[in-house]
Amino acid sequence: MPSIEQLTDDIRRFAEERDWDQFHNPKNLSMALAVEASEIMEIFQWLTEEQSKNLPEEKMAELKDELADVTIYLVRLADKLGIDLFSAAEAKIARNKEKYPADKVRGSAKKYNEYD
């Protein structure tokens, strides 16, 4: 299974081979990431909850491509800013455990400042 480091290297090399590094600044990458995320939402727009759980094969293929695009832009943005995504995610999970103690929030969708 490829590592995040290998994926980062592959994406970096892909951009360098095409001379796209000049366009890959944090502003542009964050905008591209948002656009691709909205394309994921578009797939699910107007579906029922049940339909969203059982996408037809062609929609699932489209979703995979959009998820890949989001992943590529996210990894590229993190690379350009020198952010280790795994470490950042682990640190955020640790902070969320403190903000959302399981014994207080289990089964609730309230925000951390809405429960006692």
C-alpha cells in the first residue's frame, strides 16, 4: 500500500513535469480543493438518504474521481505548506476528544459549546 509520502512525491513530480508548480500556490490550491469538494456535494444533491447510500455504478465511479481530486489537492496544499497531514489529523483528533468527551456527547450532534 502506497504511503502518503509516496503519494505526495507522485503529485509533486506530476506537477513539476507539467510546469504547474507556478500555479500551485496556497490560494489557488485551496480554491481548487473547494471546487472539487463542491463537485462531491453535487453528486448527492437532491438524493434521499437511502439513495445517497446506494449510488449507481456510474455515480460511484464519478464519486471516486471527485474524491481523488480532493485528495490530490489536499495533499498538494499540505506539501506546499510543509504540513504533515497525518500528524495534523492525529493532533486534531486529540483536541476533539477533549472538546467532545464520549460520555457527554454520545448520540448527540450538538456542537462542543452547546452541551453541558
